[in-house]
Amino acid sequence: MKKLLEVKNLSVHYKIQAGWVYAVDGVNLEVNHGETLGLVGESGCGKTTTGYGVTQLLPSNAYIKEESKIIFEGKDLVKLGTHPSKKYEGYRKIEEYNPEMRKYRWAKISMIFQGAMNAFNPVYKVGDQIIEAILAHENMTKQEALKRVEELYRLVGIPKDRINNYPHEYSGGMKQRAMIAMALALNPDLIIADEPTTALDVVTQDRILGEMVRLQKREKIAMILITHDVSVVAEMAHKIAVMYAGNLVEKGTAKEVFKETAHPYTEALLNAFPSIKGEKKRLKAIPGSPPDLANPPKGCRFAPRCPYAKDICLEQEPPVVEISPGHYSKCHFAEELYGELGGE
Ligand SMILES: Nc1ncnc2c1ncn2[C@@H]1O[C@H](COP(=O)(O)OP(=O)(O)OP(=O)(O)O)[C@@H](O)[C@H]1O
Ligand SMILES: [Mg+2]
């Protein structure tokens, strides 16, 4: 499979009054054409920052470390989206309205936002907002764009007479479907879906996710699916990246990460969720809580909560170990623990 996106050593930090929040530190990811990558981890571990970092749609206090690279279809988006003269203590500053990046957003990389419930502007009709996005990128008449929206509504299962409704007239599930329609509108190569269905009931969630994946497969669109729900990615993703406190701690195929687990945090995460095999088991909460990213612990960031931690873990940052081809773990004891770990 051909590489579509390569994120190399991505670090995104937020400037706050007291210093920095090290939200994402040295993340490496690859996504091939048509492939789904699941990005999982507890709340606050940096999933959204990583996802939005790819399109550089970040709050104004976000800075990207200079060595970070986001290679998309051969071009480095970090270079495109930031101004070469606006450097700051080894960081690049994002230009919010950078015209080069605007060519990529929606047309090549589209997004389904976390909390899509509020993603539409309440004072404009939903259909008009999608039409406007289409017209901003494609050389079409308004009539042609409307036709495209009708086709998209059919695809995502919203009756077309709803095109002229305002966002508040839609149910939560309908807004989510409209957001998916918007994400598909310009035939992107990559969709970044950030907790696309978390706010919905489980039945609607399943149905919408199922449809989203069916459409994505049909149109051969690659996807980064961000979620804290391990069972969602287990079903839908080819590859999994597990994030903890701003670091990727394990990466591999879904089978490798879930069945041949090589990081203690992944094991803890698997034990905290209902079994993906559907067996009954007692759920084990992960003791303690994730560290404050303004002041991350020295050594391994998971060490203070890790049942396997030894002295070295509290002192030295672990290296990333390739445990088998393409399967990585950021753990001092990855090799020793490999084969021992796994969800119960
Ligand atoms: N604008 C900001 N300024 C300062 N800190 C921020 C900002 N946005 C996010 N953070 C912090 O960065 C860290 C990562 O946040 P992020 O939203 O990427 O996590 P997440 O994994 O998506 O969490 P969730 O599962 O809750 O959506 C958190 O510690 C968060 O508090
Ligand atoms: Mg998030």
C-alpha cells in the first residue's frame, strides 16, 4: 500500500501562563491510502491535539516544534502552514489563515470534529453550510453543489427535505450524519474523525459508525479514527496507535496491539474496557490518574501507574523498541513483557 501521510516526530505544545503544556511529544505515525488508523488513549492524552495537528487547526496558543514533519502526499504541511520567519524558541508558529493549508482542509483532508453537535453555525441552514464549503473549493454552480448535497444526504441517510433546516432542527444523530456528509463532500483522501459518535446512544453510534466505514471503504478514503473506546477501533481499524500522556506507547496492526500486546498501558486499557471478544469479565480501572502535562514525570510517563515499573522506569525515558516488524512499544521492558501481557 502507498503511503499517504507520514507524521514524523510531531510535538505540539501549548503555551500557558505558567509555562508549557507538553500535549504531544515526538509522535510518529503513518497512514496508507484507504487505510484506517485507530488512535486510542485516556482523556487528555493528546489525541485531539495530534489529529488537529495534522491539519494545523489548533488554538492560537499551540506551537509546533521545529523538527516536526507532517508529510502528506510528499509535501511537508508543517512548512506549508507555518511562517518561516515566525519562529519562537525552537517552535514554529501556525498561521491560522494560511492559504496553502486551506487548500488541503476539506478538499484533501477533512475532519469530523469532537462534539460535532456544535460544529455547525447555528444561524445558517445546514445545507447552505455544506454548499458553501463545496463552492469554496470546486468550480461548480450553486445548483450543482445542491445536487451534490442531495446525493450526500442520501448516502448518509438524511431525508433531503432536511437540507433547508437550521442545526437546532436536527437531532444529535442527524447532526452527526450531516457532519459526515460534509467530511465526504469534496472527496478527500483522508478523514480525521475525532470521537465521531461519542455523544450518541450506543445503537445510533453503531449504525452511524458502520455507515461511515462503509462509505469510507467504498470511496477508498483513509481515516484516522480517534476514540477512547477500544472496542470501536478493534472492529474498525487496520492499525492501532495507543497514546498515553502525549507519547505514543504502542503501535501495530489491530491484531498485534490487542492480541500480542507489548506495552503495560495497552494491557491496562484493555482491562478497563468490556472484552472485545464479548466475554464477561470484571473491569479493572487503571489506578491513579494521568500526569499533568504541564509537568510530566521524568522517565516513563506511565511508570507511576505501571505494575511492572522498576527503578530505571522512573529515571530514564524508554526507547521505542520494534518488537516485531512494524510493531513498536515504548517500554524499557517491552521484550521481557512481550507474550506475558494482554487483556484478560
Ligand atoms: N488550548 C490549550 N491550552 C492549554 N492546554 C491545552 C489546550 N488544549 C488542550 N490542552 C491540554 O493538552 C492535553 C491534551 O489535550 P487533547 O484535547 O489533545 O486530549 P484528548 O486525548 O483529545 O482528550 P479527550 O479524550 O478528553 O478528548 C490536555 O492536558 C489538555 O488539557
Ligand atoms: Mg479529544
